[in-house]
Amino acid sequence: MSSKSTLSIDIFPTWARLNDVEFTNAKLQETNGKGIGLVATNNLTASVETQGLEGAEDKPEREGQVCNSDGEKGERARVETHGHANNHLRKILQVPHDLILSTASIEEYSKVDQNFRQLLDSAGHQSTRADIMMYLLAHLVLSSRDTSSPRDLAPTPWTEYLKFLPRDIPVPTMWSELERALLQGTSLEAALDAKLSALNKEFDELIERSSALPFWNSFFWEREAVTIDDWVLVDAWYRSRCLELPRSGHAMVPVLDMANHSHSQTAYYDEDDEDNVVLLSRPGMEISIGDEVTISYGEKSPAEMIFSYGFIDRESTVEGLTLPLESLADDPLGKAKLHIFRGSPTLKLSRSDGEISWQCPFVYLMCLNEEDGLEFRVLQGTNGERELRLFWQEEDATARANDFGDLIKNHPLCQIFRLRAVSVLHEVVTNHLMQLSSEISHDELEPLRRAGQVRDGRLQLAQKLREIEASVLESAAIALDEQPICPET
């Protein structure tokens, strides 16, 4: 698809008025170094005593994942409160319920447009993310057309809203190949490779399933209206702008998705009694005219922030990384262990107040063998099918494959098992430290930077990530050398 320039934010108020978006105490404007953001138009003070509001911490990240296969760990922010959002004195913004892009609204749209219903039935219903991405892709094509046709899709407010969204998003999936090479040796390298592979697979499946539908074959493919770059773009939009609402679940909310992140956020979002999305000033916060209104995208590691949003929060105290873990090359039970574990084996390192902790459930199972009392059996299941079962000390431990740290506690050789685990972790840490040390030299980078083939912002992000992760890995290596570090409980 030929890239269309985005619309000026100066004409955005017209779109907002037509679609009943209420800018109660804020407006959109360019912010210092952050692009478009929300800026207060009045002085706002919210009382600390706010009835019905209760703080809610971020849900913990699932171990070992920057972003799961569905992409839904990339929420724009987490809901911080679950009370009644009815204090108009603190309201900053209100977005009508019918503008929210969610599973429910996608289903409603498919009832209006039968062509989209065909696409959804043929290629959708796999996840909220995939359905929203197909919707975004379809309306991206529609919004880029110079003329409309009676046979086109039914337009929605999102058709025009997409024209205000940036086409260049700083998430690594949209970096050039040379820029992605800057991430070699970091924890993002494997995650990025897996993500790009998944995006290509998804796009191939979309081509296969939609090409058989005459309308979509013409709309997407006959005129080469869509390329893999467009699929990568709508994924980047979803990943960097999706949030989780109390009732609507994972969703995209126009205008609210332009609120920038701050470690010291001044506002939070909620759904009111009519399911509209509202942005409210945080209790106890004072916001002056001209101040940027910010929300929190959640506490994430530097790699996770780059992966989902394309920046590192300089104020965040979160230091850590997640590394892939591979089975021992000479382990005859390696494949069986991976099968029974049912997850991605990873090592998650965290540093807080100078202390290193780790999470790596697979490492204990990884270090055990038949001589220790580990056994695999193929047995007939309750459904009559034969299935692989895991036994530890003659007891079925299939359901506790990720809990061997506890299962070995009372074993006479417990300390031996733990030392094996520490040895494996030490090797993983030192190997990644070596990979981080083999970065592209300044002499190689400088001509690429001058030629514009490697952008300064990307280079600085990669260098900062390497610096943080090398520091955490060095601390972990020292701790492992001196004594076995305790895993997090």
C-alpha cells in the first residue's frame, strides 16, 4: 500500500466533535520529545478522598514473555481503579462507548457489513488481537483510497481516525534490518525474531484464507493494496495502543491512546456507568494549565518497554531481563521434559536494591534424570487416549512440572540438585554476557549513522538496553560465583 501522509492534528477537533468525544479539561498538542500528547486546559485538583476508588497493582507478567503469541501483554496501560467514574470536576476526557474497538464492537460491525462478516468467519475468531488487526487493516485500505465505491466496506469513525495515527512507530518490528542488528546479544533478539516470524506466518494465513473470498481478493490482493509492511504496522498500532478496560477487556480507545506514559502519572482511565471511557485526574494530584496529562503503561523491564512502545522509561527502577533456556544437548529426556512442561523455558533475572533474584521453574526439571528418580511413562488417559505422564519418586507429578523447585525440597540430594541448577544458570548468564560484548564497532556504525541507515534514536535505545542488561548479567554472574542465589518465591 502506498503510504499516505497522516492528517494534521490541527483538524482533529473536528473529528472529535463529529464523534462526541468530550475534551473536558485537555487538548491534543505536540509535546516535548514525545510527539502528540494530552495537555491540560484548566487547573485540576482531585481530592484524595475519592469514594469508590481503590488502587490496583499491575498484574504480574507471565514468566519468560515479553509478549505472548497473541500480543496481548502489550497493553497501553493497566486499569488503576475500579470505582464509579462520575466526578465531573476531575474528568479530563470522555470517549463514547461506541468508539471503543473491542471483541464486542468487532462483532457488532460484522453484523453491519456482510463482507467483513465473511472475512471474520474465514480468517478470524482466533483472538481479540487478530480480529482487531484485521479490522484495522481493512479500514487502513479504505482510508487510503482516493475515491469510494458502493461496494466498499461500510466506513466507521475509525476509517478517518487512522489518518491521524503515525506510520513510523519506534517498536523494533518496524526497525530496519541494520537497526535490528543492534539488538544482537540482548534479550530482545530472540523475542524479536520470534515476533517477526509469527507476523509473517499470520500474514501468509490471511492471504490464504481471504484470497478465496472474491470481495477480499479484490480489496486486498488484486491491486496489491496490502503488503506485509501493513500487517506489521497494524500490529505495532495494536501493541503500542491496546489497553485493558474493566468491562470491555482488551480494547483500543481513540484519543485516549494518545496519552503518553510517565512514571509519575497524573491521570487514570476507567469506564463509567454508561460504559463510556473516561480519563480522570489521579486523587491528590494537581495539574496546572499547560501540563501534560500522563498515564502509566505499567511496570515493565527495559526490553518489554522497547518491544511494546519503542522507548525506555528513564525514571523506572525496574531492572531485569528474560532469557531463553535450551535443554541440555546430551539429555535423552530433553524432548519429553519440554513436552510435559508446556511452556517456554526461560530465565527471568531481576535486580532490586542491588540484590539479584531469578525465576526459572524449568531449570530444576532440566537438571534431573532417571537416576535421581525422574521417570516418564506413556499411560492411557481418562479419555481413552494414550498420553505422556511425568513421575517423581514414583508419584505422578505431571500437573506440577513447573514446580520442581518445591518437589525436590525434601530430597536428600536437594542441595546437589540446586547446585546443578545454579551451574546451568551461570553458563546461561556468562554466554549472554559474551554475546553482548560482541556489538557492532563504532567504526562500522558511524558511516551507517551518517548515511541515515541507522537512526540515532534507535542506536541510543539499543545502547541503553545493552548497558542495562550487561549490568544485570554482571551482577548475576558475580552472585552465582560467590554463592547460590535464592529464586523468587
